[in-house]
Amino acid sequence: MAITGLRGYTTIWAGQLVGVLGSSITRFAVPLWVWQETHSATAMAYMGLFAMVPLLLFSPLAGALVDRWGHHLRRVMMISDLTNMACGLLLLVLLSGHQLALGWIYAVIAAQALAEAFQWPSYSLASTLMLPREQYARASAMQGAVFSVASITAPMLGALLYAKVGLGRIVQLDLLCAAVAVLALLPVLVPTPPASATGQQAQGSLWKEAVYGFRFIASYPSLLALQGVFFTGNFLYNLFFSLHSAMILARTGDNAGALAAVEMAGGVSGLCAGLLLTAWGGPRRRVYGVLLGWMISLLGMLVVGLGRSVPVWMLGVVIAALAGPLCNSSNQAIWQSKTPPDVQGKVFAARRVIAWGASPLATLIAGPLADRWLSPGMLPGGSLAPMFGPLVGTGPGTGISLLGVGVAVLGLLVMGLMFGVRRVRDVEVLVPDFESVSAAAGPTAPQ
């Protein structure tokens, strides 16, 4: 008998917990392989670029297809997980034949990004359909806890397994975990999204449906302004955190254990925050959770940038990770309550494109900026060392530290100013809930 509701969502969540754990171990180990092969901050940053660009370019089409296939939502989620399994198999074949190279790494990352373009809108829509509205923020916090658990265990297991058995065995473990995620979907029934007047207006060619999400957001200036907050925050955040692994490895003499300790600290912090939000449900004014969350995250970035040792870096990521579930679950609850379910795929895909639109540019800038200017300038005798050396130290990795300090200070200023912008501060009042819009429009004609 199929299961649905909270039990069904929890079953999906448990499968994702195992699947994300496996993929996170691989994603921790692959950068270690890249760093050992290249010792290039640019090569490390470009991994993020290849993960981001295909995702952003394909997300509008993926969102439109998720809404079109809403009556087969479980299959869409399965296709996403199966694509990730195929990418893992390709990695395994290349490793077995000693053919793995940086270009193949980038190609696999890009393919996984295409699968992820389906994954987030489909899983978000599933939570909307399977849970009552008051559970939206709690469900988002549960999903955040998945990544926090992975952040705790993946660095430790990734560093240990990489040293003991190598990347090939790690990929094999990833495949087993992905299979568990697929099997967890089999007994679950995901309801079909109810039709709405907004959904009828969005119907048409695939291209029309792909751009509808942007039109929907543009029709509500407050929602567009809210996405502008994430556009700015993600740009600044990625300028530094696309390179933080390279910074830690450079400042610790390629110590994978140090990197694992820092990543695990962030995971523990994020898990604790996610569990707290799961029990609490989040603040009544969701937008305050968004803005305060961004400011706390940027404060954590400032601590990481100023830090010169593993304990201080751990403290910084603990602060940053504490705020992640608060910010993301509050934002998700706002959007789920304002967007009709039968267009959430399109709208949420457009959200992602807008919020992450500047992230590839940040990644593209960050690597060369660090390699060609900041890192040489912060070496002993470098042009920047006399001025900023007392702040972050000198030597390998300190140029990236200086970048973190600069963007954190700028970000804190920007997010503080957002409390004075009415379109952002009052978004929950200025934009009506989708239930009230549907009630005002009257019953929807059958399709």
C-alpha cells in the first residue's frame, strides 16, 4: 500500500539522507584529487563554475517540465537520482582505466548539475503537496538537516577513505547510497498538484512555460526584491567560499584532516540549527529570518577570513552554518505560501536562476583574483603584505583570507540596509498567499 502525507515525506527524506551522504563523500574526495593533481585555486574554483552554469541555464526548462509532469512527480525525482548514479558509474570506469583527468571531472560535475536542475523544484513541490502549510518551514529545515548530517560525516569519511582505499572505492559507496535513495521513492504516493487559474495562464509552449516563472516573479516587485537579496548575498558568499577549501589546504600544508575538521564543524552546527528549526518552525516574520540569517552567515565568513588556525576556522563555519537553515527555510516558507503549487516548478526554477545568477561570475573572478593578485601580493615581501599582513598574516592562502574579510564586511553592510527597504521588509504583507488569490478568482474550470 502506498504511503503519503508526513509518513511518505519522511520516507523520501530518509532515502535522501542516505543518498546525499554518499554523494557528499565523493564531493569531498574529488577536490582532494584535483588539488593533488594541480595545486591551483583556479582549478578548484572552476569545479564550482561547472556545477553552477549548466544548472542555471537548464533550470527554467527543468522547472517547466516538472510542472508538466507533476502527475508523475515521483518518476521525475527517480530520474534525477538515476542520472547521478550514471555519473558515478562513468567516474568509476574512468578510474578503473586510469583515464580520469580534470576535463572529465568538469564534465561529470556538469552532468550532475543537469540532474540537480530537476531535483530541487521536484522535491520542493513534493513537500508542498504532501504537507500542510504550517509544516513548510519545518520540512525545509528537515531537508537542510540532510545536508548538515552529510557535512558532519562526509569530511571525516572522505578524508579517511581517500587515504585508505582511494577515490574508486568512494565512488562505489556513492552508487550504493544512490540506490537506497531511489528505492525509498518506490512505496510513496505523491499527490497531483491541484489546478489553478495561475497554472492555466502559464500553459503553452515549453518556451513560454520556461519563462513564465520569471514573469510571475516580476509581477510581484517584493518577491523580485527578495530574490535580489539572494543574488547579492550569493555573489559575495561565493567570492570567498568557492576558495575556502583551497585556503585551508594552502595554510595547513595540504592537510586534508584540517579541512575535514572545519567541514565537520559546519555540519554539526547546521544540523543543530536544522533540528532546532524542525522543532520550532521558524520565526513568525519569515523575512526577518532571511535577513538575520544572511548577516550571521557573513559574520561567520569574517571570522574564517580573519582566522589563522583550525579552531578559529571551525568557529567561523559554525557561526555561518547556524544561520543557513534559518535563512533558507524562512525564504522557502515565504515562496511556498505565495506560489500556486501547479506553477511552483517554473517559479522555483526561476528563483534559483535569479538567486544564483551572479555566482558563476563570482567563481570565475575568485580563482584568477586569488592566483594572480591576492596570493602573490600576500606572500612575504608582496605588495599587499605590509598593509594587510597584520590583519590576516602572510604566506600561502592568506590572499584568499583577505578576500573573505573584504566581502564579509561589504555583505554585512548591504544586508543591514535591507531592513530599511519596505519591498523586502514587508514582502509577506505586500504579496498575497496563493490560497487567497485562488479564493478570489473562484473555482477553476476543469482541464
